[in-house]
Amino acid sequence: MALAKWEPSEGLATLQREMHRLLESFFGGSPRRFDESMSAPAVEVADTKDTVVVKAQVPGVSKEQIQVTVSEGTLTIKGETKAEEKQEEKNYLRRDFHYGAFSRTVPLPVGVQGEKATAQLTDGILEIRIPKSAEARVKEIPVSV
């Protein structure tokens, strides 16, 4: 009987795959590998009385480089970050910047009026405000005594 060499990274990789599968099945959407999610913008989704508000961190991206679409209960943010065109001879000690195309699709919590959505980019934060459909708005019901 031969002993197998223990590889701790195999257990971590399996755990990571299972956690991704669990989270994706809970939140919906297509699974992404860890390194792919690094280039997608971080988002916050808020559900207010009349509006769904989505904020995305897109530092260094101009409004001309961003495309926002609302379709079938999802919001998609696409864009691209480009490296400096003027290349000086540099000896980088560290490079953490991500360049290239990115995309993030967010499931919306309620029905919305996508054609009335607005988007504003301020200081690297993209804010998208999408009015809720009439059916999805919170309705207060008076209580009689």
C-alpha cells in the first residue's frame, strides 16, 4: 500500500469551487473564476420605495468607456480600462492595475422601468437609478379601527 502525498492546495481549490457554486446558486448569475471577478467592478444594490439604485466602483474609467443596459430583470455594466499610451521605460516593482474589458451583470430585485433609468459618473462611482414598475412599488395600506 503506497502513501499518497498530501496536497493542501487541492482541498482549498475544492472548497473555493464549492463556495462559488453555492453563492452563484443563491444569488443567481453565471459562475466566475476568482481571477476573472477581480476585473469586474464592485457593486452595491439598494431597494428604495420607488427606485432601485445600483452603484459600481469604476475608478479611472470615463463615461465614454462605459455601457449600461437593463434587460429582463438584470442590469449589465460593460467598459474598458486602457493602459497609458505613452510608454516610458520603467522597471515596475509591482503592477496591480487591471487593464482591458470588464463586465458585471447584476440581477435586479424587483420589476423596473428600464427605459427610464439614469446613470451618473462621479469620482469613479457610477450610480444607476432605475424606477420601479407600478406593480413593484411599495403601497401603504391604511389600517382602520
